[in-house]
Amino acid sequence: MNIQLHFDEIRHSPWLDQFLEKRLERLEKFLRPEDQVKLNFKGQNNIFESHLCIQNVSKEIDFSATGDSLFESFSKVIDQAFRVLSENKKKKLKMRQAR
């Protein structure tokens, strides 16, 4: 998967980039190498927003969450994406089995 990170009004470091990429590994089993993953983070007035967009050949899926910290909002977004991607994979497996 190809990962793009963007920060708006948040200071980031190589450590933060590594942390985010490590947490994204949780989604790898649902994605192909050519899929695009875009993460946008915004911090303003002690409210942090994380936005995750997954693009592949057939569709685009967006997830957003807010929290009191970057880590909280990012964890919520990853959890949302994991649930949706997991459900999609289960549906595909059931459809294949029904054939």
C-alpha cells in the first residue's frame, strides 16, 4: 500500500511517521500493494481530527474522527477502517462461497 501523510498545524517527526505507519499495518491484510492510503491530520484548539482515505481501482472509502489527542483520533479512524474492511472481506467470502 502506498501511504501519504499530511499534517495541518501539527508538528510531526520521523518517530510519529513511523508510529502511524506501524499502526496502519493492521489494515494491510485488506489492501493490495497498489492501493493508496491518504492520512490527513489537523490540530486546532486542542481538538485533533484524523481523516483516512483508501483508494483502489474500484472504490474510495473515507473515515474521519476527532479526539482530544492525535493518537485518540487516529485510533478511532483505524478502528473504523478495520471494521468496515473486515466486514467487506467477509461479504466477499460469503459471495464466493455461494457461487
